[in-house]
Amino acid sequence: QVQLVESGGGLVQVGGSLRLSCAVSGRDVSNYAMGWFRQPPGEEREFVASITWRGGVTYSPHSVKGRFTISTDNAKQAVYLELSNLNPEDTAVYYCAASLWVFRSNPDYWGQGTQVTVSS
């Protein structure tokens, strides 16, 4: 089993920045690709970004438009999502996720989510 715990969300002004963290624990963690989804209020969950065990990165241009950065810290067993130049449309619950070997739209494990609220 793999456990994911997100943190770092909160309330931020338009144009501000946040760094979301995902603590990863469990068995065979190195076999999983990691990523982030988000779910705006009243809307469906959407893909944000992913990173493979080899370091390959994929972003959703429709959701982040080059403003977000995904990274990992293997020593700390953590995955990060840096959010910059935020706008109200970025308001959502952000979820960390893990997929075996290759990141998929239906990940094997989910975190509980962390709320990001952007106020104008």
C-alpha cells in the first residue's frame, strides 16, 4: 500500500504563490509515478501534472498554462507542486496521486486533498 498526505494549501490573493507538498509512504514507493489532480467547486476532477520515476514531467496546458511546477525530493519522500501567478479559477481541492510505473488518469492511490482558495 501507498499512503499520500497533501499539505500547503490555503487562502492566497490573486497573483500570489503556494507550494503544495505530498508526503509519500508505503511499500515499493519507487515503482510509482506521481502526479496532481484538482477539483474546482461543483466541477469534475482534472489532471494538473505528473512526474515519472525517471523524472519525465507532463503538464496540462489547459489547467496550469505554464504557471505550475511539479518536482520531487527522493530523500524526503515527497512530491511538490509550486503554484504561481494564481487567479480565482485556480481555486480547487488539489489531490496528490500515485500510479504504478506510468501515471494514469485512474491512479492507484489518492491523497485526501488540500484546499487552495484564491481571492480577488
